[in-house]
Amino acid sequence: MQIRRTVLGLVALGLLAPVATAPATAKPKPKPKPKPVCFLITDESNDSGGSYKSSKALDVSSADVATGAKTLVAVLRVQTTDMNGDTWAPVGYSWFVGWTIQGVKYAVTARRSLDTSKAAWTYKFAYTIGVTETDWPDSWAKPVIGPTSYTWTMPRTAIPGLKKPGQVLTDLQSGSGALGGNADQASSKNTYKDRTPSCVKAA
């Protein structure tokens, strides 16, 4: 046909360009999920001070703190929580994790002492806001003592500094003690931003 011949001729002469096909739009790559933070505080092994150097129960290994929509979780890791045969355990031991939000200091503690009325070792748990220490409420999740760790879980609503989301936890501290004194302490310049993914799971 004459029309077909004319079109083909124009294409051959470059006077009529073929219709270009639009390139397919590439899908944007999803942002990689942030890696969970872990071991915000670390400490050397076998560095408990003074007479307590032989106690593995007082030797802090690491610590973490993490927040979720409903809770804050703090974990202190030690070489062991088993004090059988520990020379200094009868004097009474303690452990803590601390942090600061907007200039206010917070801490969770565990103390082990002998209950003479029951002739048994007992643990007392507490939390501190500012300079006020309060016994651990029965309505809260009971702190967990693992083979090498102590874990405290606090309701988020109990922490005034977390009423506004997105706060940064600073001045991270951890340690152990005996006879009311320090045995091993570890701190970190690391910070933790509220609800950052962590190896410590907070609900």
C-alpha cells in the first residue's frame, strides 16, 4: 500500500522516529532495619577490687538498658550468680544498673542478704528515681536471676522521664558491691535512644 510504503520510507530517512518505550520505574529499595544495639556497657573480667577480686559473682561483664511501648528493661551480666563456695558472699552482695534521663538519675538494684529468721538467703529488689529509693512493687514483674545475669522490668509509666517519647538515656552505669561498698563498677559514654531496637527485648 502507498501509505505503508511512505511511512517506512520516512522511518528509513530518519524523518519519522519510532515511538520510544518508557523505561520501567524502579521500585525504591526499602530502608534497612537498624541493627539492634547490645552491650552498651562492657567491663574487663576479673577486675573486682580489693578483697573481692576472687568473687566471680561480683565481677561485672556487661549491661544493657532498653525501652519498649510499655516497659523498660535493664540487664546486668556477671560471671555467675551462683555463690556457693564464695568466700565473701556471707557479708552480703548487691548489684545495680543506672541511667539518666533529662538530668534525673534512675537505677534498679538487687541486694542479697541472710534472713536470720528463716536461715536462708533472700533478695531484695528496689528502684531509684532521683534520690528516692523504693521497694520493688509486688504488682510489677518480678526481677529474673539467670545463671549469669540479673534482669529488671519496669512499667514505662513508672518512669517520669519517658512520658515524652524519644528521650535519650545517658550516663549509663552498672556495678556490684559488698558490705555497702563498691566491688566492681563499669560505666559507658554510650547512649540509648528511647525504643531503639536492642538485644534486650522490652515490650
